[in-house]
Amino acid sequence: GKVLAPVHEVSCRGVNQSSIWGCMAAAIWARESRHKPYWPAIVLGILAPEEQKEDWHKALTERNEKRLPEKLLDDLRAAKKRAESGLTKKNSDQMSYFLVEFMGSHEFIWVKENAILENFDPNDDPNVAHAAGNITKKKRSTSYNAAQMDSALEEGKWALEEFEAYLNDTCGDQSDDEDEYNDAGYTYDVLCQTDEEAEALDEIDLEHENESDIEEQSEMLASEGYLDFSIAGRKLAKQRTTARKKQNAALAKKEKEKKAKGATSVATKTPSDDKRGQREVEARRKKRSRDHEKSLKDLERKAKKRDLAAEKKISSNEVRNKKGRAENIVKSFLLRKSMDDKNFNGPLFGPGTSIDPSGLLGMALAFRAAAGEIPFEDSNGKPFVENSWEKIDADEPRESSERCKRLEEQIGLIEEEIARVNAATERRLALTKEAEKHRDA
């Protein structure tokens, strides 16, 4: 039981590349029909004839069908019934059916055995191989999105690697780091060492390591693990050794000169230099503090100006809008005029009929009344004079005949008013021409 439980758990694991975490049986090339290109896919279910059927086929198919969404499973059940009916037919060429999931698009479909290619190889595209020697087939078979195909190939490759890892680790108890942390060669004394002691021993081993071993290791790294023992190869190895020695000697010489220069600079440094350096540092610090205080004062001064501008009260005589300023100008002009001219003394307290319409006050009142700013009463006591056609209410009657009759009356009055205005305009133009003739004469 302790062995069967982990084995069953590993066999039930799905691959991460499947959208339903399906437990795959193999990675293959599959296509929906002979007019479609082959596509990377994984097998999630198998329906085989009686002579080819195995016990794990049904278990694998049922396990993956339980992981499918209900709506998708209903669509696949109809295709599965057709596949089962095809297997029951007594034909000599009975073929198996496979439930596959296409990589990239993650679509599920039941396909026949003649629509798949086993032994999935990401580097060998069967679409190009099937179309070799035929230009028409090549164009048809390669009519797919290259980016989607690359993504599907990558997913298929990952799924195959994960599936092979499951096969190699049947019980799921092997570690990837087993070779790295091999206990062979470790004794109790070595395991009892601290990290510092182990590092010190490693440094001692490196110091005592032979230079020939280092050269041999460098040569093996440069030649991918191969050593060239020919005469030309040994000459090249000797040249590399000589060049490396010269390089190490130059680096050691530079390091020695650097240390000597540092010691000389420390030795030649006097106390006066230290004091000078301290004074310079202090002067720079004071300058930074002064600049900072100056910037703070500028900010405070600008903030005070903004506050004063905001708190400034608006004068009672100041008028912000254009209409108010015009009214004040007119009032001041009328006030000065009334003080100089006796005709303006107390006209507002008398009856309106005593105002001369040709005078300045009469014309000002007429303009303001025409603009609707001064309401006045007509003979009927209404606040505004209405046009004659406005007195007729054409919307009040319920019958359409009565409304039409009132609308006709309105139209007649409007036509009369238009005729009157046209006559007045013609008369004004005639009088203007006559006046111009008298002026020219």
C-alpha cells in the first residue's frame, strides 16, 4: 500500500500545459481533417478496438473527462458516441480514436488514428515534410499563423519534458539535486566543520594547487573538455601559459605600484593639509546652509505676497463687469447734466407725459424700454404692449376647425403688419432720397 499510493498519485498527475490539468498519455501531431495542417497536441483519451484495448485506456479517458467543464463535455459526448459506433462496425480497417487537446488554442476533439502522427518532435514539422515536391500542397499545408505554431511547439515541448519526468520518477521521490549533494566522500570530521573552517581549507587547497592543473583546466574549458596532445596543440598551450603568466605579472606589478602610491600619499600628508581640508569642508557646509536659508526666505516672502493679494478687499466703487461700468458712466453723466440743465430737474417725480420724447432723457428711456429693461403700462393696464396676433390663442380650442380658423386670423394680422412695415420702410427711403437731393442742391 505504501508503494502503490505514490505510484497512483503520480499516474493521476496532469501536465501544466493542459488547460484542464489533463493527464496525458503521449505527445503527438494531430489534425482535425486532411485539409487542416498538423498541430502539436496531447492525448487525453483513447477508444481502441477489442484486440487493441488495454485497461488503462478507460481509466485515463474517464479521469480526464471528469476534469472537463460540463458544457464542453456535452459537446464531446456526441463525437464520442460516433467514435464508439464506428468501432462496433465489422470492418477490416477498424481504427482507434483519440481525445486530443491542441496546444496553443487548447481545443478538444476526437480524431481518428489516421489523423495523428506519433513520436512528436518539435524540430521536425510534418506539414513541410508532407508538402515536399508539391507547390500547391505546400502552400495549403503551411497556411497557418507562424506565431501560434511557435507557441504551440513550445507548449508541446514542455508537456513532453514534464511527461518524461513523471515516467522517470514513478514514485515521485527522486530529487533533482541528488547528484549535487552526493554524500559520498563526506566524513564525520568534514561535516563537523564550520563554514569559516571549510572556506579556509578551500583557500589552502587553491594556493597549493599546481599551475599545470590550472592550465589544463583552462584548456579543457576552452576546448569543451578535449585536450590537444599534438605538437601544434602543445605549442599553443605553451603560448597561452606564457601569455597568462605575463598578464598575471603585469597585474601584480600594478597592484604593487598602487599600494606604494597610497603609502607615499599617506606619508607625505602633513597636519596643515588636514586643517586646510577641514576648513574647505566647513566653508562648503556653511555656504550650503546659507543658500538653503535664502531659498526658505524667498519662499516665505512669495507666500506672504499671495496671502496679501488674496486678503485685499475690493473697493465699493469698483465694478468688475462691463455692464455695471457702463451704467455708472451713464448715471454720472445724467447727474452732471441734471445739475447743469434745468430741464432735468425732477422729471422722474412728475407724470410720464411731461417728459419730452425728443430730449436726452426721453430717448434714453425709450431705448431702455425697447430693450425690455423698463416695463411700462399701456392704456389697458398691462405691463407690456402685445402684438395683435399674440392676443389670439390658437392652442385653446379642442376642435381642429376652430384652431385652423384662429391660425388664419393670426396669419392675416401678421400679413397686415408686414405690409404696414414695408410701406413705412418705402416711405422712409423715399424721404431719405428727397432729403439727400435737397442737401446736394
